[in-house]
Amino acid sequence: MARPAKQTPARRAANVTLPVDLLAEARALGLNVSQICERVLSAEIAKTRAELWRADNRAALISSNDYVERHGLALAECRQF
């Protein structure tokens, strides 16, 4: 049975300004600058989204933690660990 073709996301060229010496060293080492930029940008997006989610949900998280401190964990008596 043939495996389905792996789809790659659509790509668009983007201008990135980097220090000349940094780019030269990356090229001399054979590094793929585009892949590195993509990987680091993806990680930064995930980090920023997580920070925004925590900020947006801060009040609910504090409320939930306060509830557990006052009343304990729900169904704690059912825990097997």
C-alpha cells in the first residue's frame, strides 16, 4: 500500500536582516539559515502564545488554585497514588 505524500506547508520568502559576520559563519558551517529561523520562530510563537494564554486565564487559574487550597482536590479519595 502506498504511503500518502507528506504535505509541506506553503512557503513565502521573507527578508531577514542578520549581522554579516553571523551569516557568514553560519554559511561557512553549512547551516541552513532558513530552517534554523523557522525552528526558532516556531518556538518563540509557541512561547508567546503560552504566555498570552496564561495572562488571559490568570484569574481563572488563581481562582482554581484557591479553591483547591480551601477544599482539596475533587475526588481525592479516589486517587490510587
